[in-house]
Amino acid sequence: MDEKTMVSDTLASINGELVRYGEMIPQTENAQLKQTLKQFRNQCETSQEEIYQIARAKQYYVPAAKATREEIDHVRSILTQG
């Protein structure tokens, strides 16, 4: 397995963990557990950002082009309707 694949797999795994934390946090009533899950999520987000920066630096990941003002306005109008 090459480095690019490992970085990509790591990012995908971390992103999956973030999704799961996002699902678990609002579903728990236990305040201590909720806080612990938030701490884990925050650590996970930090790791994701670090790996993302490595991937960008090594050109393993190239982000999509930035949205135009028109695209942003269009999405905003859809989300603010009704």
C-alpha cells in the first residue's frame, strides 16, 4: 500500500468517525457521555485537519473549485425558502 492510499484511507476513516459522533451526540441524554463524545469529536476534527493538510501539501488531495457568488446565492435562496 502506498502513502497516498494510506492518507486517503485515513481521511475517509476519520470522516466516518465524525459522522458517527454527529449522530451519537444529540441522541444521548447523559451529560457526561455527551461531553466525552464532544471531546472525542473535537480530537477527531483536529486529526482530520492535520491529515488533510498533509494530503494537500503532498498533492494527494486537490479540493474542488471555490463556489462562485452566484452559486452561493442560489444555495442560500434555496435554504432560506420556507
